[in-house]
Amino acid sequence: MKLADVIAVLESAYPPKTAEKWDAVGLVCGDPQEEVSRVLVCVDPTSSTVDEAVERGAQLVLAHHPLLLKGVNGVPADDPKGALVHKLIRNGAALYCAHTNADAALPGVSDALAKAIGLTVTGPLDAAPHAAMDVLTTYAPASDSEQVLKALTEAGASAVGELTGHEETRIEVVVPRARRNAVISALRNAHEELAFTLHETVDLPGATGSGRIGELAEPEPLRAFAQRVADALPVTVQGVRAAGDPERLIKRVAVCGGAGDSFLSTVKRAGVDAYVTADLRHHPASEHIESGGPALVDVAHWASEWPWCEQAAEILREAFGGRVDVLVSTRRTDPWTVGVTSTAAGGHA
């Protein structure tokens, strides 16, 4: 199987166009025409996971986090990130990153997190809008209707129903708003005397977006729910911490893999009992709880995104069957290595 074939599957599952503008996703290094028989999926492209890929004979590392998020002028071998690129190339391995496009996908990173902790997903936390659309209606002489419709569809419109009428034919098409001018120009070029009406449709929220909302089969106290989350995710130095009344009943839950405190205000409007995410800071969390917001469950960033690895691996396994061996990294790339608690009598406030 060629690398290009694997990339095609990944970009169908995690379209690059859905990545945030600031993101750096896609192929970092590697020849699309090279053969791939083994893939290693990981959260972070680090020296540890690159070493693992080489040791396990992978020709492709699929990582969630970008290696080169900030612009660089080069990748010299004496630079830590450059060294990874050189090691990958020397060992015949490619690197592909799916970051915010994997966050926004359906299923995506937050779906994997929700599944891991036993939630039935009901929708996105922060829904992305459907692509803006218009509806264009015109009437053409029956003899010209096929020509007019062909011109409109070639310009990017989609027909609604079948052509109707005898002497005059009613033509109605749905037009992506980004193609509005092109479609109108195509209509005028196809038949310069045609009048038309154009209506903008309401911009409704879509099925994809950031984070997910889901429900437990049965409500349970926050204390038990936090333990559920801890049991579902890999062990980290940070562990799992929760904010809110330990006895508060939890059933409807919002989740966001990765750093999620930017969605705290969205969570408060979502009608959920708890929010599971990573990298929550003191002041936003404190203000959220003080204002009566849902309970918070904070986990390590790496741990919150780790379930995605199996999701991505399964997508590739289903696409290629036994033709490509897909492995999930066993390396822990959470940067925190030591956690301590005070041994002083009584501790300190």
C-alpha cells in the first residue's frame, strides 16, 4: 500500500480544510509513492515515539499534535525537531499529523474521549455552522432548460428536484454561497435574458464542531464519575481532579479532548451536569464554579487525547484490512514525570 493511499483515507476521515487556520496538519516528511505496511499512531511526535516507530518497523507515524506548529526556516539535524525529521527519513518513515481537523471530525477526538468514559453522544458542544447556502430559482424556455441547468451545475450548484413545465421550465438549484457569483455568471452566459430570484437560507448549526455532549446510562455522583474518568484513561502524574459538589448527580456531560477552558461559557449554556477536559486554569475554573456552572473534571492533556489513537487506528484497519498493520503507541508522552503531595503535618493553605 502506498503512503498516498493511506493519506487519502486519513484526509477523508479528517479533512485538512476543517483544520483551524493557525494549525499545521498533513504530511510533514515522507514520499507519497513509498510503500507502507505498518503505521504507528500516537498523540505526540517526540523522540520517544519516533524511536518506537523505528523499533517496531513502522513506515508511517500518524500523530495528533503537529511537529512544526510554529514556522521554521529549516530542519537541521542538530535541532531537536529537525533531528526527528532526519531520523524518520533515514529509517524510511513518514510523519503525518491530524490535529484540529481530527478535533472537528465526526467521529473525532472528543467522540473517542466520550466513548472511553461511557457516554452516548448526542451532538457537538460548539457546533460548526453548515456551509452557507443560497437557493436560486429561474424559468427558462423548455428548449434551453437542459443547457441552463448544465451550466449552473458545472458552476457549483446542485439541482433541487426535476425540471418542470412545458413552454417554460422551472429550474431551482442550491448554491454554496462561496459560489454565488460564479453561478449567477454561468446563468447569464447560458441565457442572457433569464430573470431569477435568489434566497439566502438560514445558517443552521451542523453535526460537527468542537467538543461533544453525551449522556450516561444512569446518573451518578461526581465523585464516582471522576473515578469513572480516571479508570477509563491512562494513568498520569496529574491524575484526575474534579471541582464541584462531590455528591452532585451527573448524567449529561460535555467533553473536549485537549485544552478546553475556552469553552467554559459554552458549557454553562449547554445544560450539562459536568464538563470533562484538560488544562483547566485556576481563575477560569474558580469563577466558573462560583457562578454556578457545571462540575468540572480536569485530566492531563495527553490522556484526554489518547483514546483518539485507537479510533484513528481502527479507521485505517477498516480501510485496508490486513494489508496494513496498524499499531497504537505504548509510550507515555505526557511531559509530567513527578507528582508529590506535602508530607508536612497539617500541610499549608
